[in-house]
Amino acid sequence: MEQINIATCDILNTGTLRYRVIYLVNNRAVVCQMDISKLVLHYLSVDEIKENLVKGEWSVEKDEENIVIETDDLEEGIREKFIKYKACIQEISSFYGPTYIGLMGKGSKPEAKIIMEKYDLKPYVFWKIVRMYLQSGGKDSSLVDKRAGGLARNPIAYNYTKRAGRPTEYGVQNKVIVNEAIRNYFDEALTAYKKGRQTTYKSCYEDMIHRYFMKQIEENGQITWVMMPDEEIPSFTQFYNYARKKLTSEEKDKIRTSITEQRNNKRLLLSDAMKGVHGPGDTVEIDALETDISLVSERNREQTIGRGILYLMVDVWTRAIIAMSVSFENNSVLGCTNLLMNLADDKQAYAKKYGIDFSGELWPSNIIPRRIRVDRGADFRSDKLSSILNGIGIERLLEPAAMGSYKPIVEQEFRQIQFNQNDIMENQGLIEKRHDSNHHREAKLTINEFTAMCINYVLTHNQKYLKYYKQNKKMQNDNIPPIPVRLWEYGCEIYGSPRPIADKAQYIWNLLTPAKASLNREGLKWKNLFYLNIEDKTLLHEMYEQQSKIKRIAIKYDPRDIGAIYYLRDGKLMIAPLNPDKFGNEGFSGMTYKEYEEYSRAKKKMDISGDRHNRKISINERTINRNIVDSAKSDRYADNSDMREERDIERNEQNRQNALVHHLKDKEEEQMICTDKKEIEEISDQFIDDDISFEEALRKFNENI
């Protein structure tokens, strides 16, 4: 039988019926019948499917419908329905997924009924959205109308009638009984003890004595503080024993360190990171690390540029590293989107860019995890990342701040990757916490070379036998070694494959940054740059209709390159590059958004300086003009009776003064063109007579020549 691959979301055409592949496990496929208004799910044998495909009786269709949904662009009512339906589908998936076979049959479905009541859905609406979602292969676009775009004990304190404990051997016999009042004093002192790391039992005890067991007396006209007799003061031992009973070890650790440190290092380990995790892709951990390796520039290897930032995504159930990214983006959503984009990359092509070749399924990719476990770093808790993850359909699990032990798997990988590299990188740019460390001057690796080392670590790790991995009984019975790629394969057989990236255009759209652009007959304008998609005839028509009017439209951009912006047209992802025929666009293609912001700030500074420059010139201009006007002032009005004649005389005089001969620098050329002025005047006097006609004057001129 020839090699035939069947994947989830594929469409099987039997000639008369079409089925959508929902789930593949143990040589069985769960399929949903399409093109009907009823939810029908079947189990089919994978071998039978392949046999029919080889015979040509069945065929596999690829879904070409890729409709991208932008929630903010939907009408208010449709958007509310979409959000409700999507939340409903997520709960259905948690109860009935990944096979959804539990939805079939006439038996009671209490979970479905609970979901209907929770979201106020009528049964026919509930079953319709489930059917359309499964028939579409789990696409978000199917949810939108196509016409719309324990209590602690409280023991009662014993009332003592005499002082408890052994009698005092030395000093005065203490007679104080620890009653309710004394306990209140002790509690107040303990409250003060809990507030500071540097406070001691002794200092708190002494403050209590000063506050409640000292009195003021007047001696020789002066007020002084005098301590009460020792037998009337509770002893330090009484206070200390009360404090030891009152404070638990947990409270003491919180006081001496901090609540955060105590919870991180000394809390009870009643479960582990695998709690609630069901198979590959169910939960991943991501984090960023400032590596302890100083790098050099790609353009100039003699220039150090400091640490690189490594982002990792580790699958909790299998311990496989499924995505990585190396950049200089720290605490940045851009670094997170680099990691998420790597999740969708062809890993073999990605590794080949850095000179590394590998074969087989050593690096799982093209999947969407169900949940992401992160800390409260600025990049991970940001609203931008939350919006991106919601669009993709990933639940974000925010762990408490400064709690590295709440996501131990990715933290362990960071420690291991640095441990593996430190001996190799010693005296090669390894950053050490020593006063004689010369790491920046010893740096040798560029970011691309360091990325290659990290890729090599990922591929090695995914094949490594993990002795610390705790196998359950079934794994041991099935003889499954704790190797990440083997665990991934085994987990997919048991739990099913993770949700694939069915629509890459939708996935990329969710990773882009939203913005607003203006549209007129010049094209799409964003950040004073002009973009144009010449192939989008609808856009050209809209440009013509707008003319000089401005229309605001929703777009998205990639902060890594502002050479293009992205928008939707009838559910399709459109790309508008910079218009090369606009002079102001030259040089900006390939520029990052951060670079452009720096350019814009420099331009604004230049504009402010230019405004000051123009103001000085304008003031100087007005001053000179005002002086000219003031010097030309007259006490009388000008005579306008012979205005035309005087204008002609002034015009001729100005023309004579502007004769081109006066602009020649060579005096000899000037003489060749015009003879001596005196000579011309003498000749002119010989034949010019104001009383003769033009013809007579011309005749005399010719005679003199």
C-alpha cells in the first residue's frame, strides 16, 4: 500500500458523502458528516480509509476556505454572539473533546444541558453551533453568520488560677498569670514582630514592657519613667513560650524571609506541574532568559553588543521543547510573538537557515497548545499578549509573581542549557560574576551562531532520556522510555493529537499589532507613510470614491518590518506594501517599527528646530521690511494724474537697468556689444529731432551711416 497521510481537518469524499476528520487515535478516525443539518459522528478505520483512497473510490479534499475573523470589526450584536459561542465551544471541548462521540446517542447529556443553561441557548441553537464547528474542522469562522462578515479549630483558652511553670530559682518569684489581658499584650507585641525582618523577640518584649508595665512618677519636680516590680511583669520566658506556640513554622519563615520567598521555596508540595495536564499540547510553559553569554555584532565582529534573550516553550506532559526564539527583545510582546511564530514554522527549514539539518519528528510543530503557563513579567501579563492569545484560542495561566517554582519545567531547561554551554563558552564571552571577568572583550559569537547552539540543544534535549521524568504505571507497562519525542508520539496515541494550526493566515493575523490607517485617493496612509495594494481593485475603487475625504480603516502591522501593512477584504488577508512611487516612502521598507519611531522623534526635533529657525528669519524679514517702509514715508499723498506715462518711463528705465549686458563679467565682451556711451549720444544728437516724423528720422539715420 502506498504511503498516504491523513490529518485532522482533512475532508474525506466517498463520492456520495463528505466527512471532516475530527480526531485520529489508535488506527481509528472520528469523522463528522458534512453537508447535512444534523450532527452525525462516526468511527472509521484508518486502514479502511487508506485502502479506499488507494483504490480511488475515496478522495481527500483540502479546505481552501480561509476566512479570518477580526472580533473588533464585527457588529456589536454579532460580536457578542461570537464571543458567547466561542466560550460555549471551549466548554464543550473540555467536556466532550477530543472525540466528541459523547455528544451522539439518545442518552442523557447533563454537561450539555448545563452549558445550554449557562449560556442561555435553546437546544436547536446549541446543536447547530456544535455541528457547524465540527463540520468546519474547528474554525472560528463557523461561529459567525456568513452574512455578517476546611475551618480551623478555635480552642477555648484555659483560665489559670496560679502561675504555670516551674518556680523561679533565681531572683524574684514571678506572680504573673497569663490571662486574657496578658495574652492581648503578647498578641500586640507579636503583631509588631511580624512586621519587620530585623525585629527580635527581645525588642518586641521590651516595647511591650515600656507600653504597659512602666509608670510615670514625679521626683524632685521631674517626671520620670519607672518600671513596675519584677513580680508584676510577665517574664521574657513567658512571652517567648507564648510566641513559639502562637507562631507556626510557616509564619516564622514568612517573617524571616518574605511571603513570596516562603511560598516559593518552602510551601507544601501537594502536587506537581503535571496536575490537570492531559497529554501533549494541553499545557505549555514559556519564559525568557537573559543568557550569560556576551555576543558580537553580525556587521562588525569586533563590536560587542551584550547578552541575547532566549525564549523557550516547553510542553509540560512530554517535556519536549516545541518552540524557541533568540533575539534582543527583553520583556517585550515582540519577543513573545517571535516565539509563537516559531511554533508555526517548519522546524527543518528554520534549522537549515542556521546550518543544521535533521530528519524525523525530532521537533514537534504546527500545533496550538490549549493553555500557556507564564509568570507575571511585563510581557506575559500585558493586555497585548492577552488579546493575541484570546484570538488564537489559548488560555493564559498567570502564576504568582516571583514564583519560579510554579513553572519549574521551563526554569529547569534554562539551568540545563546554561550548564551545558558554560564550559564551552568559558573565556569565549561567558559572563561570570567575578571582578576579573572580561566577558565583553572575550566575546566571539554572533546572535546567529548562538541561535544555532540553542537549536542544537533543543534537538538534543528532545531525544534525550530523562531519568528524572516520573512515569506512570501504564507507561512502564507499555515500555515507553521517558524521551520527549517518544512521549509525544505515545501521548498522541493515548490522548489524541493537539489542535493543529488549521488556518495559518488567521494565526498570523492574530500575531500582528492592530492600528488605524486613513484612506483617500493617495492610498492608505499610516504614520505619514503611504501604502498601496495595486491588485486590490476594491481598494482602488474606494480610493477614487474618497477623493480628498479621509476614511479611517482598521489595519494591522508587523513591528519587525513596516514595509507593509495588513488588512482584511471579504475574510481574506491582504497585504499593502509601501508605495515606491511616493518619494517620502524611500528607504523605509525593511525598517523596524522601533527604528521608525527613532526616526520620527528625530524628525520632530528637527521640525521644532526648523520652526525656531523660521521664526528668526521671519522676524528679521519683518524688521527689514518695516525699516524700508518707514524710510519711504512721505508727508503728502502721491499724484496719480499721469500714472500711465510715468509707469511707461519707469518700465523702460527698469528694462535698461536689467539689460543682459550688465550681467556679463568680461568687460571686453561688453565693449564688443556696445560702443562708448558718449559716442552713441553724439551720433544720436546728429539725427534725432523730436519734430520730424519716423520716416524722416529713418532716412537721416541711413544717410549718416
